[in-house]
Amino acid sequence: MAAIGLLAGCAQSTDRRLEQGVVEEIAEQPFYARPDPIPAGDPGEVVRTQDLESAPAGTVAQRVMYHSTDVHGSPLLTSAVVIAPTAPWTGGGPRPVVAWGHPTTGMAPRCAPSTGVDPFDLIEGMTDLLNAGYAVAAADYPGMGVAGPDSYLVGVTEGNAVLDAVRAAGHLDGSGVTAASDVLLWGHSQGGHAVLFAAQQAAGYAPELRLVAAAAAAPATELGTLLDDDIGDVSGVSLGSYAFQTYQSVYGATTPGLALTQVLTDDGAAATAQMAQLCLIGQNEQLHALAGPLVGRYLRADPATTQPWADILRENTPGGVPITVPLFVAQGLADVLVHPAATTQFVQQQCGRGTRVVFKQVPGIGHAEIAMDVVPDVLAFFAAARAGTPPPSTC
């Protein structure tokens, strides 16, 4: 009887969240509209918020629009979700905050994880993080949610948005986050790419933040290798379209001679802009209908060896500078999207630069499962790093 009562309570809680999520989805579009004129503000300064009644029981959550900066140093507006427990933090000092970097969902505004009925669905490990007392700041990345410059695998733009989501959380009532909060970075796939850049940039871009540690699951690292590994199937063409369209739009005006047809076939270049408007989740069938016929006939030349594309890929590959906080990296050995050899190469590079790395390789685990599989390891790693006793480096 107790079990039946508990299940009934869970069902009622889930129904409440879905009902509230439907209401919020209907009303969310005005939230993402950029104000005109755009108010001035420093990076991380909040423009508007929206309370999310669909937050899980025992938490408070908000959508937030905030200021950030792109790779060219230009100001922009972007969005995130911030969620925190309502129970007081009892660990001493202000509540720590985890900046979450989400895996690829697309690059168009409607592909943002903060939109839709359940804006918390893609925060891997969220329940465990909240149960541990952390607040979570989950950036959408620029160009998603709020219209703006594209940012897919543009490391500086993504990393700035992740750090500025933490700054924004510090402006929100109820988050418990302050300028003195410990900051922890956690991301998967594209999100691993974003948090690695955030870790590299934090000291220069957001020196007031108390960055303690970073964790990445199957991160996108060596972009030339990643493209070469994946371009032979429909997923590689789909994800490649996001990257090529982004780099053309972000660097085209400042990079003489940059053109899609340098590296893509005529058919590939013609389809790329159309593919880039489709979300990986919810529009996968339409996306693959465009990408499928291009398998084997998408590339004209290798971007990793064709200028100026090679320099752009190199600029957006993380690891060019050492990461000065303890770093946890997880890799599934059955991953066929981010190949284990590429992640191992990145880890070895960081070891050579003096970064303190804990590298966990998990047999039998693929790309989609790796982040959830290592959540207990990430929580233990974060706790040890905050206590000043991070695990020994596996370098």
C-alpha cells in the first residue's frame, strides 16, 4: 500500500510538471524575443527571467536571458535555465553551482534545450546534482533560444556563454549562487567542447569566478579528426552541416576567401543551410532525409588540410592551453561518434601540459550513454575537488 501511494504521488508530480510545461511552452515565445532596443549590460547581466512552475518538486527554476560575448568580442544576448534546490545549503559558504554544457540538439533558435514542455530533460545527472545541493546553470549557447550569432563548435563563444550563465545565476533570487560560490563545469559531447573552452578561458574572461574543477564526457576535441571519423555516415553529414554553416556565418565576413564550396560539393553546399535549420531532436527524420543522399558525396576536399578551414578547425579545437583546475574526462570504449583514440590523444596532450587529469574509460558504453554512466564518478570528483583533495592524476 505504501508503494502504491508513493507511485501515485510520483504520477501526480509528473502530471503537474507536464501540465505546467505545456502552459509554459505556449507562453514561452515572447520570452525569447530580443528587446528593442537591446539594453546595455556587462557579460552575465540579466535582461529578463521567467519562473518555471514545471520545475521538479523541491526546486526553484527560471529561464533567463542574459548578456554574453562572442568570439569576435561583440556583445550578444543568450538564454539558459537555472535550477536550484529549495532546501538550504548546509555545506558551508554559498551554494556551489554546476555549469552544464548540453550535447548537440541543433543550432537554430527552436533547438534550444530550455524550450519546450520539459526544459530540464537534457541536463544529464541533474537529479543527483540537485540532491547533492548544487545549483545548475544550463546554457542554451548563442543562436539557440534567443536569435543571435551561430555558435556550434565555436569554442570561445560557447565557453563564454557557459561562464556567463554562472554569472547570471548569481543575479537570481532563490538560486543561492553568489560571487563566492564554487563553480564546477560539466558537459557531454558538444557540451564537453564548451566546458573545456570555458575552463581554458575562465581566468581571463571571468576571473572573479571560483572555478574548482571541470568534467567532460566524450568531448568533441580534435575537430579535424572528429570530422574525418564521422563524415562517412548520416550522423557525420548532419553534424557537419551544423559546423560548416556556423563557421561560414561566423568567420565569413572576416576571413578572405572562405566559402563552403572550397570543402563541400555543390550539392553538399546547397543542402547545408537547409540542414542547419533542422533540430537533431524532433526533426531527425527530415534532417536525415537531406543528409542521407549526401553520404560519400558531401565533401569536395579535406577541411583539416584546406585553408582557411584548417585554421578555423584548429582555432576551435580545445587543449591549446593547459587547464589549471583538476579535469575529469570520461570515454565510452564502444563510442562510434567520438572515437576513444581521439579522446585519449586529447588527454595525453593535457597531461603533457601539466593538467591534473582523471581519465575514465568505460568498456561497452557508447556515446549516448557515457554521461549518465559516470554521474556518480563526476559527483565524487567534484566533492573531492571542493574539499581540496582531488583524486590522483591518471597521467
